Amino acid sequence: MCGIVGAVASRNVTAILVEGLMRLEYRGYDSAGLAVIDTENNLQIRKAVGKVKGLVDNLDTNPASGSVGIAHTRWATHGKPTEKNAHPHQSNDIAVVHNGIIENHAELRQALKNQGYVFVSETDTEVIAHQIHALVNNGLSLLEATQQAVALFEGAYAIAVVNTKFPDELIACRSGSPLVLGLGIEENFVASDQMALRQVTDRFVFLEEGDFVHLERKKFSIFNGDKELVERKVVQLTDKAEAASKGEYRHYMLKEIFEQPEVLKRTLQGRISKHHVLEEAFGTEAKAIFDRVKGVQIVACGTSYHAGLVAKYWMESIANIPCQVEVASEYRYRKVFVPKDTLFVTISQSGETADTLAALKEAKKSDYLASLVICNAPSSSLVRESDLVFMTHAGPEIGVASTKAFTTQLVALQLLTIALGRRQGLSESVESDMVSALASLPEAVSKALLLDDVIKKTSEAFADKHHALFLGRGVEYPVAMEGALKLKEISYIHAESYPAGELKHGPLALVDSDMPIVAVAPNNELMEKLKSNLEEVQARGGKLFVFSDQADAFPNSDDVTVIDVHSVPETIAPMVYTIPLQLLSYHVAIVKGTDVDQPRNLAKSVTVE
Ligand code: G6P
């Protein structure tokens, strides 16, 4: 998704801006650009369609330097990914970069056209540039002009502006999209994600909704709205800013898949004792809140939503607590019924997903007991705005397709299930069994990773396919959904998931010898049922790929490939069976030659709705 970097320094900031953009590349984008104010007080703007590398090549041919500048990676929303539509957008001596969407851009565009402004792009952002220019022309300072312009905008956005009339300043603001200030020594920065600035500073100010910042080399001021000067806490980040490197791996995604045994240990560390879940893991106020919880509402998007769906099975069957799960983009616009004493839970690897954030804001207006976020990004908006926080500690996930974030979310949700279940009569012995199963999870995942070679071979059978079906039953159904999502995200094969019992209500019509069918089939009370469903598929010539710990239970024929997963306790099977499905999608993408880490049209952090 779009990324912003800005800098006000004494040195040339071009390299800092480019490095910042590179650090945001993982978020997904389709063009890049920057603007600096040069020593002769001219705006130098460079852009490129495609990767930041293209911008670097452009800068090699047409160098641009300056000590004040802004930069952007764009993920197209209004208008195709072309150089004209790439940011920064210019209005005479003003340059603007913008994340998010200005919803009322069409009427503003018309009004500005009536004032004589000529538009060169199809973007909503160009409206911002001209609007600010019109106000500066009326004699306002850059800060005042930005404040007054923003008052006209509807939507969600983060904006950074420079103007050669005010060559030592940068103005930035946020409303609905994240923005962080990075503090250096006699230089200051702004970015949509602190990751972009970790090479220049470890001191940050996380701007709040409605904040404007007036940035100069030696000082900065923050205003909330157009008047009030506010103080915001400076946060010194102490994490090691784990440099995003692929190490020995060919792709970030593969590295992140293989990191899972280690990161799962981290998620569990300090959260379980030998027999119990330590609920301090959910924050100091968790105990009092959990004592009152009678129901759970989970809201999330994408892979995180699938984690929520798995949790619903656990909550209702293990914790004996009603649980609803909904995608955030639906939840936020729906009138909801909130049963008494319901805990509102969001799940998000990035902590910045616009729909999930908006859902949380809506939920805060309702009668929920409290909000809890399960998140992988410290200091993110969801973390800051939730009552209780559970950090998954998966470390930075760079591959757009979520892997380690998902399995760590599942662990968090299972800990929550146990903590809530305890209050609803979950026995000590069941808790103890579940906790020891969780403790064995890193080892079980390491074993599942040994399937890599077998799965690599299996993946070849998918290379020329256009469609695939993923089947599961019970708690393994959302695992199958996640498997299908992974495959479509990175191999571009159309993949559908179905609860296997629904096959004969439609999808069976699609089954022929050209349709690979993946089944998630650990030994549990539904395995026999699933087997019958698979026989129906086989009878129609479908090619089956069965992941099971009961290899002997499935016929060994040319049409059936059984991938032998080792037996694990039922409560951790969803995490363990996720691993071979991740590997399958990875290897299919490799065979197909797609861009594994940055699949087309997708973004890591979706900060627009
Ligand atoms: C994007 C990412 C997915 C992620 C989803 C929700 O689509 O590409 O990997 O699952 O957003 O993101 P969140 O950060 O809220 O988990």
C-alpha cells in the first residue's frame, strides 16, 4: 500500500528518501517518486512506474538533490499506475504526497478547475496540491493552507507537503492513515511507517488522528486540528530494528515460513507455565475484564480473518463461549446487535488495516465490555487504540502473503480461548493438556517443515492448472480457506475453499481431471465424513492431494497423492497443517515464476478501505 517518507535536514536527503521507500517496498506498490527542494530553490521531481529501483535508475540519469524533500510509493486507487499518476503531485511551487483517499475529490476538482487549475493526472491527490496552492496564494502560510485545505477533505488520508516559498519546512498531517515523526539531531523526518526511518533514527512520535506537524531542521510543532498546539510522547524504540534481510533464503516468504518454530517459541514465551496460561500476557487489566466476558466478537481482514474463524471453533467447543467472526469491511457498515458482556477482538498483523481500525472505532461507540487486539506491530494504531493488547512477537513479516503472522495469531487465540474457558468450566486437566500441546508446537512445526521436498515435487502438478479446490471440515475448514488464499495470492491460480460437506451442493459440478483438490484431513471425529466426501470427488475423476496423518486410510492411486503429516494433538493441528499448505503455495508460485514476495495488485498493509 502507499508509503510516505519525508525529511528536513542540512544534508542532501535524496538517499534517505530512497532508502526509506525501499524499506516500505514490502507493503506493495506500483510506482514511486520523490520531490526535493534544490539549492536554487527549485522543486526537483523524479518518478518511475514499477519498482523503486526504476526511480534509482531515473536519479542516476537525472540526479536530484536537496535538503528538504518528500517521497512516495503509490498503490493505485484513482487512475492507473502511470508516471503522471505517480506522486509527488505538483501545483506550481508545491509538491504533495498522499496516502489514502479523498472521497469528495470530484467536486473539489471541479471547483479548482473553475479557478483555472489544470489537472494532469487522474488522481485525487492532485486536488490536494492545487487546493493548498490556492490557499497559499491567498497569503496563508504553508501550515495554515494545509489546515484549511484539509478541512475541505472527506476521507482518510496522510499527507506531506513542501513548498519552495517555505524552503525550510515540511508540513504533514494524518486523518485515518498512519503517520510517524522521526527525530534526528538537527534533522527531522516523517513517514507512514517507522520502518522507513530506522536507518536514521530510533526516536519517534506517533501522530494521532487530526494531528498536523510543522517540521523544521531543529524543531517541530504538532497541532491537533487548526489551533491547539499539543505535546506528543517521544518513543525510543529499543527493538533491534531487525534488518529485513532474506538471509540464506530465496524469498522473504520462504524465510518467514521457516522462521515459524522460532517465532512460535517467542509467542509462547512468558505466556504459559507448565500447566497454565498466564493471562498477564493480555495486559494487567485483562483479569478483571475476562472475569466478565460472556461472548466474543472477532473482526479482522484477510489471513487474520481466517485466524478468527479457527478461533470460533475453539471458543465455542473448548471455552463454551459464543463467538461471532466477521470481516471488518462488512462489520464497520452494519448495525450490529451486541450481547451483554461481549469482548471485541481485532486481529491484525500490521495494526493499520483501515477497515479493522474503522471497525474498532465503531465498536467503541457500542456497548462492548472492552476491546482486545492481537497484533504483530508494536506502536501501531490498533495497538494504541485498544484496551487490551496481545503482541504476537512474530517479528517483521515482509512477504505480502502472511505466514508466520497467521500461526502466531492462532497461538494467541488459543491462549485467549483457554483464559476465557477457564471461567466457563474448562477443566484443569484439559487446560494442562492444551498447554503442553502448545509447548510442543515449535517442534511439531519443525517436523512439518521437513515436508518441504515432498511438497516441492507435488507442486509441479499445479503448474498448468487454472483452478483448485481446498476442502476441510470443522476447525480445518478455515485452515483450508487460508490454504486457498495463499495459493491465489501468490500463484494467481483461482482457488476456492469449501467445507467438504457442501461439495454436493455445487462445487462437485466443477470437478474433473483438470481440477486439483486439496484436502486437510487430520485424524479427528470428522475424518471419516471427509473421507466419504473425497470418495465422491474421486468417483468424478478429480485429482486429490490429501494432507493427513492417516495415510493408510486413503487409497493409494494415481489420482490420489497423500502427504503424510505426522500426528499431533488435535488442538494444534490447525497450526501444523497450515505449514504444508504455505509450502505448497510457495512452490507452486516458484514453478509458475510469479513475484512471490510482492504479488501483483496486493499490499502488505491495506491502509485504505
Ligand atoms: C492484506 C495483507 C494480508 C493480510 C490482510 C489483513 O491483504 O496482504 O496478508 O492478511 O491485509 O491485514 P492485517 O494487517 O490487518 O492482518
